[in-house]
Amino acid sequence: MTGHQLAEYRKQNRRTQVATARALGVSQTYLSLLEAGKRPLTGRVQKRAARFFDLQPTELPLHLTSGELPTVTDDQLAADLADLGYPGFAHLRRKRQRRKNPADVLLTGLHANDRDARVVEAFPWLVLAFPDMNWKDLTRTAKIYDLQNRLGYIVSVARLVAEDRGEAEKTAKLRSYEETLAHSRLMREDTLCNESMTNPERRWLAVNRPDEARKWNLLAGLLTRHLNHYD
């Protein structure tokens, strides 16, 4: 979110600078400086603005470029996904939601040797629910951590779901993300957050994995028919 965007949100919602400044916990003078781009928007102000204007989670502060990707447990991820609206973990939704930018949730989720399969199944939903994530930063950070193959496969699965639904615009958008990620595809073999699988499992997947997994050099078997809670 930029200062200019903040001003646009305020005008679209017909809010005065006085009321907006009060909601954001800043002075009207400081808000004017923010909107003019003369002061940086802090994460705290962005979060308050997102709540005040009821913005999409993609407008929340993006932390994946600010340093090392944090280690996140499956339980934390499940709660984050619940707060973003994933039906499969609806029972975990917190009364006081602490929503995160879906790009942060997706990349920190993929940055793990092993994940609960139920959590991994939610990743294509994130892509489908928030196709307008900051893909430039998401892709750049994925490359830094060698996660472009995992991310590419998740996007491929999400695109197949969009195709099945007849969502042409979303399908085209996801296909363009796939093509961008394909330019940096890694040749080494990886798994989809399942490094602890046995050797027999690896051998079986090497032969029987879906075409999309083969394309992204992943030993993985996630298919659209395995995805629950996507209706």
C-alpha cells in the first residue's frame, strides 16, 4: 500500500482526513504527509487502514522481502489460513482475526521440509482466492530460497481448478504466473514439503506422479481431486 493508494481508499469510502487520521492513530497533519508520499507507511498504519477500509488481505504489509523467512508451524499456518477464509480450517478461525498477507502465508508455508498434508492442500486455495497477490515480490523471494518449483506446482494445480470451473480470466492470469516461474525452474528434484517420505514412496512417485509434478521436478502427487473445501 502506498500513500497515494491510502488517499484513494479514503476518498472512495467518503471518509474525511480527520476521521481517517483518528482511526489510524495519527494526526491529520501526519496523514496528509502520508498521502503525499512524504512519510513512509508503517506496518501498523497499513494494518489499521486495511481494517478501517475493509480492504483485501493482499493490501496488508508484506514481510517476505524484509529478511529471512520465519519458521512457521503447521498449527500457526492452519490458523492463518482460517483467518483468511479457508473453509477447511474454519473451526480454527480466531474471534479476533490476525490476518496476514496471503503471499506471506503461502511462501512461509512452502518453506519447510515437511508439512501436514491438510495444510499443503490449502495452498492452491490461497492462489485461487487471492490471484492478485504481489507476484513480483513473491516470485523474487521464491527464487532466493529455491522455492520456485514448489510455487510453480501449486500455481499449476490452482490453474487446473480454475479451468475446471470455467474461470477463463483467472486461468489466463495463473498461466502467466506459471510461465514466469518456468523461466527459473530448478533441475534438481524436490518434494512438496514431504522430505521425510520413504524411498519406496519416492520411487513410486517418480513413475506415477502427475504431469504437472514432473514438469516442476517434484516428487508429489497432489491432484485437483484431492482438494477438499474448494466449492
